[in-house]
Amino acid sequence: MDGFYKVAIGALENGTMQNIQNKQNRGGTNLFGTALFAYMMIIILVITLAPFRYHLPSKYGLIWFWNYKEVLQNVFLFMPFGFLIHTVIGKKNRHYLFVTFLLGALLSSFVEINQIFIYRRMTSLIDVAANASGAFLGALFYLGLKKRLSNISGKIILEIPLMNILFLLIPLLWLSGLAIGKEMQRVILFLPLGLMGALLISDVFHNRAQNQNLINKALFVLLFLGWFITGSLPALLEFPKIILLFTAALGVTILLFIFIPKKKPRADTRFELRSLKKIVPVYFIYLILLNRWPIKSFSFNYDFTFVPPDLFSNSDLDYIIRTIQLFSSFTIVGYILYQYLNRAHPTRTVTKLIVSLLVIALVIELLRGFHPSQQAAFINVFFDFFWGLFGALIYILQLHYFKVLQAAQEETLHLDFASKSIVKQKRAS
């Protein structure tokens, strides 16, 4: 009887500890999902609700006509939403795909209802169906891709912090396409972002794929092409020849990156830091091009203000999209910078992050004052710094989420009667 009592109490305590761990795991997942979705939702809402000029319409109505460009845009706009929804609701949800479709429809319905009261916007039930379908396809693609990549590496791939840069780059690619307007030369901004994606995906392949056969190489090339096309779709529909040319050029680039043999790193060598050192110069070039656009010679008539008079009053859609593009680019600055500091110089990381973000934001903004058609503004430094901190927060929560996933895969909790304590044991392979 005493033995049965011990077993029962042990099972109860072990179950209690496991529940506590599960709650902590879900908490880490929800925090990371909330931060990442906050960023994703900000970009989606800016794209769908700009120029934010609300009014009470004289008539209410729905439009039923459609064209394939708008349908494709709405489908691809919500695919990242569906791809990342697992961080919020958990992929083990019994009705995961249906819940994803429903959440996509609810978010789209919220947007369409708001568009009734916004100038230059129209409400369509077809958009709701397209957005919900995009969310469903994104979730379906995530499930299939995760299973395939897990079979290739035997490890977590999609959840590693380095891969999260690809997710953050997709909204920036959207904004780059929508911000082109009548300045077709701005399409050149796709090249550095695409090159970053090629470097990241190829490095993950060489360092995480256990079986580097032809099929798996082709899978990673297709993964890159799908990522780039999803991000560049707004520009692809307007400038198909140029974007397809860029896609082909970047496709050849990643083929070279993946198919050229590389020396296998030592087992104890972390490749993430080397990858960050590769993409940082590329992203720096992107930031310079973005903040100095249109590219012109320096002006010695320096122009500086604290708050531009039209920052909150300008309702031009191109102006709004380009402003958000400038600010959101610092989300990735903060994410990359904190990840680099955490890996290369892990002492006093937060202090170094704050100082570095302020210096980068200040230098880039002050240089805008030398541009003949731009103006440096102190308030932009504040916005850049805020978005950079938000990017760093996403990395911190992503890192915690990744560690939780690793611990869940590698360890379980057990009650040790000899020591009367809860101990962790490796899972049986």
C-alpha cells in the first residue's frame, strides 16, 4: 500500500510539474507570437487602411467586381499570417486549418468594415474570401514545409532565430513594392533584400541539412523562390518583367550558393554569427539606398527640423507607405543587432543595443539633411529607435521560444524518489 501511495504521489507531483512547464512553454510561445504578430499586423493594417482618412459616407455598399491582380494580392498578403499563426494558437489545435481560415476571415472582415469609412477605399466580400484563403494556404504550407525540413535535418529549422529574419523581410518587401509608385527605379531596392534571403537560406542548408542530396537542394531553392515571390508580389503584378528578371538572377545566385560545395564546419561551431556578418553589409547598403532615395549628390544647404509639418497631416498614400517603410526597416536593424551582440559580445547586451541603435538612427537621419530633396527630422530618430527596440524584443522572445522548443524535444521531467526531487531526463530517441 505504501508503494502504491508513493507512485500515486509521484505521478501527481510529476504531472503538476509537467503542467507548470507546459504553461511556461505556452507563455513563451504566446509572448513571441504576440510580438511577431504585432509587427505583421501593423504592416498589414497600414497597407489596407492607409491613408487613414475616416469619414461618414453618404452611401453604404459592397463591390462585387474583381480582377486577378487584386485577388492574388489579397491571397499573398495573408499567407504570412497563416504561416505564422501557429505561434499564437499552436499547431496541435484539433481544428488548426479551420481556425486559421476563420481568423483570417475575421481580420479581413475588420479591415473591410473599416474601409467603408475611409476615403479612396472600397469594401468587397471577395477580398474577405481571398484573404481567408491566403491564411489557409499559409498554414497549410507551414505544416508541409516544417515536416519536410524536419526530415532533412532532424532538428528545428523554421523556429531558429536566424530564419525569423526571412519572416521580418516579407513585410519590408511588400512595402518596397507598394512604395514604388511612379518611381520605377525604386525597384532596385529588391536586390539587397533578395540577396540577404539567398545568403540566409543557403547557410541554413549547408549547416543544418544532414542529407544534402539533389532533391533537398532543389527544395531549398524552391523555398527561396517562394519566399521572394511572396514578398515581391505587389511589384511583380505591376512590373512583371523586371521582378521576374530579378527572380531569375537571384535564383542563379542561390543555386551557386547551395550547389558549390563548402567545407563542413566543426560540430561545435555555430554558423549564425558568420551568417550575420555576411548579411550586415548587404543590409547596410539597403539602408543607405532607402534613406538617400532618390540618389542625388550632397547638398551643402543643410535642412533640419524637429517635426516635419506634414508628418501627421500628409494623406498621400505613397508618402505614408514610404514613411512606414523607413521606420519598419529599423525593426530588422534591432533584430539583427541584438542577435549579433548576444552571440559575439554577450556582456551588457542591452546597454550596447540602446547605444548602438541611437547612434545608427542618428547618423542615418542626420545624413538625410544633406539630401537636396529631403529633410532631417529629430522625431524620425525617435521612431527609428522605437522600431529598432521592437525588433530586438522580437528576437528576445524568439530566442526564448526556440530554447523552449529545444528543451521540450530533449528533456522530460521525472520524480526521483531517492533524492525526493524533480529531475530532467533526456528523451529516448
